[in-house]
Amino acid sequence: MPDTVTVVVNGELVTMPVGSMVAAAVLKAGVSAFRKSVSGQPRGPLCGMGICFECRVTIDFEPHCKSCQTICQNGMDIRTDE
Amino acid sequence: MSRRQLICDVLVIGAGPAGLAAAYRVAENGRSVVVADDNPDAGGQIWRGEARNTKSNEAAAWFEKIRNSEIEFAYGIRIFQQLSPGKLLGETDNDVCEFSYQKLVIATGARERFLPFPGWTLPNVMGAGGLQALVKGGLPIAGKRVVIAGSGPLLLAVADYLKRHGADVSLIAEQTSRPKLARFSFSLLGQTQKVSQALRLRSQLSGIGYLTGCWPVAANGFDKLHSVTLRRGSRTWEVECDYLACGFHLVPNLELPQLLGCRLDKDAVAVDDFQETSVADVYCCGETTGIGGLELSLVEGEIAGLAASDKKELARSLFSVRNKQQKFATALNSAFELRSELKSLVAPDTIVCRCEDVQFSQLQSSDSWRAAKLHTRCGMGPCQGRICGAAVEFLFGWQAESVRPPVLAARVGSIREG
């Protein structure tokens, strides 16, 4: 079994160790702003443990997924700022 | 939407050390036990990622015991509602799950306390445990410049972890004073294990400045963090960094016990000697009963598990271990008490509630959190006050008056199942 998975962050391929969280893949892709706040400010992960909801992204067209609690799967399509 | 049924003698909520210890003791006594957690794997925060790749001997020993026990795990489940005593409802990404049980052990752990200061909402400003969790989750940190700030022993553990993974940790800013910390160290004498842990950390962290009486006054940057401004005494200076890892000690996760009606005592769940809460057959252990660290969580978990299995005499034999750890917890929490100067970090336009972007100045005319909620929606976004709640308590003395279902944002379809 390969020990890495490849996901797509805003159209760019990112390879991560198996078991990695989506939030880590987004940051590795060089993206810090995961979403826009209600007043339009850029935001990224804060708590890292599923409590703050700041790291929400769109995964495979499903909006508002908590990227810090979602494990990367091969071919996952991840979009920020939506 | 499909609905799963899970039926057991004892349901444990939380797969961190306290929950695992409780479940182990329940299974050992022949009762059926299910452990539910919202994370994809066991370990909680302190043992995050160690179920598969264990680094600590203590964690390894516990995971070995767990693997050899009859325990059913239900991961990725967010409990959001009580249907009736003995029945809880949770949801996963795919379905709804109804738990039926005779006894409940709550081990929901703690979260970091965040205090608002100018720039704290910038991307790459994270919790100390938050950044560590992301690195454990695969974030490459080697060569990144990190400033660690806030309060509590977690800062040291995070510094050690990040340094071992190649981060360039510039410094640790601890808000508490040196004399307070010295008294705390003195109180550890006689606890050989804690002293050796502290000494080991100290030698591993040599080369990283540990500044007491020091805290961040601003995080600077336009669309992401560029630098942090620190203050110590009358000196203020700026440090460039890629990440600011900042948390002000910990606060218990109380939403579930509050939903069930468990009485609180000083911001933690009140329990009797057997870890039973004010609600019959509902036990609570670990950080949820007050911040006290790993060893206290484990022994509380064991006591709760034994008591929930009607093994009160065995539970009683662990009281002395717990009482010793509780003394440590008391000393710990007084050492890292927040200084009042931190209340003035916030500026009028600093955002306090990050979900609804409510600024400090909008809250000043309110006299309670309820009034603030009604006027500004503070604490009413997706996190339901989990982040700003501890901040407004520190800044204004406001406390959450009630917790209502769903305790977590849940799908309408799942709520209809109730």
C-alpha cells in the first residue's frame, strides 16, 4: 500500500502522508486563507480540533467541511474561499 | 437518512486518556462498552496520532491494553442531542446514530482558551495545541519560524514537539510571572515523575528563550501573519514569524454535561468521590472536571469506569492516587492564572466573536452575554460560543446561562430524526 495520498487544493496537486488532515494539505499548498468571514476577512485554522469552525472548506463540492477533522483521500477536490 | 442503533451497558463520550481508561475498566469488568468520539481516531488531544504511531511509553501501554479489551469504538460522531435519559443522538458525515445505555461516562476533555488581541484573527495565528494538532495531521513545519505565546505547560510541550520536527521556534512568551512559576516548581518537589518530565523538557528546549511575564499585544500582517509584537515590562518589540501558536491555558468542554443538566462548580463539572455527577448514572472524568493533566485524567477515568461497573471498592483503592494528582492540579491552575493586564489587550475594533465578526466596542454596552447575543449575535455562529465564551467570561465576567440542543451545528435531517 502506498504511504502517501494526493489531493487537489484549488486545482493544484498536493501529496501528503496517509492519514493527514485536509487542513494540513491546504497549508502545505501555500494557502493560508481557508474562508472569508461574514465581514469578508480572510481566516484560517485556529483550534485544530474541530471546535472553532474557522477551517471550513469545500470538499468534493460539499461546502462547510471542517478541514481539521477530515482525513485526506486520494483525488479529493478541496476548495478554499467559497 | 439511515439511523444506526448502538446499545451498550456503558457509553463513554471521548476517546482521550480519561475516556480510554474508563472504557478499559468497564470492559475488564465484563460490561459492554462503546466509546464515541468526534475525531477520526482515538487519543484525544494529548495522544493525538499515537494510536497508530506511539511515541510515549505510557500511551503505548494504554493502547496495548485497549487493543486487548472488548471495546467498541464509534469515531467521527458528533453528539448533539439527548432524546431521553439513557438515549443520545449523534450524527456522522453519512448517518445518524442513536445510543442507548444504562450509564454514561463523559470525558469530553478541554480546549484552549483564546484571548482577543489586535490581529488574532489573521490566518496563521493559531492555538498552541492547534498548531501541534495540524503538524500531527501532516503539516510540514521544518524551517518555519514559530513564536509560541500564552500560558500553561502546554506551551512547553508544543515547543518541544515543534522543535523536534524541525521548526525554528524563536521564543516562548509565558504571561505568568517568574515568582508564581517558581512557587509552582517548588510544589512539584516530591513528585518525581513530574520533576523528571520538567527537567527533560528543559534540556530539550535549551536554546529557546522562555520569557515569563511576556505576552503578545498584536499580530501583524495584511492577509496573513507577518510578525508578532510582544511586551515584557516596559519593553515592546516585534518578531517576524510564519506562525504564532497562542493559547492561554485550557478550559473544559462543558456543552454536553450542561445539556444533560450536570451541576457545575467553578467552571468545571461537579462530581462526587466516585466521579458521579449531580445526574444519576452520569459520570464525568478528565479535564471536563477541571484542568489537571494526563495523570489525573487517567486515574479519574479508571475510577469512573470502575464505579460505572459497580466496583466501588476497587474504585476507592484509587482515591489516594487521584488526591495526590489533584494537589498538583490546584498548584498548576493557580500558577497559570491569567493576569488582569491581559484584559486590556483588546482594542475597540478587535473582533471578539470570530463567527459573527462582533467587535469589542459593540459588546461594551451589554450587561450580560444574553443581552450581547440579542444585540450583536455574539456567540451565536457555528461554534456556538465555544471560542468567544471563555474570552467574554475573562473580559466581562459573563457566563453561558443555558445550553440548548443541538449542542453542535447539525444537519436538519439529523435533527428531524430526534
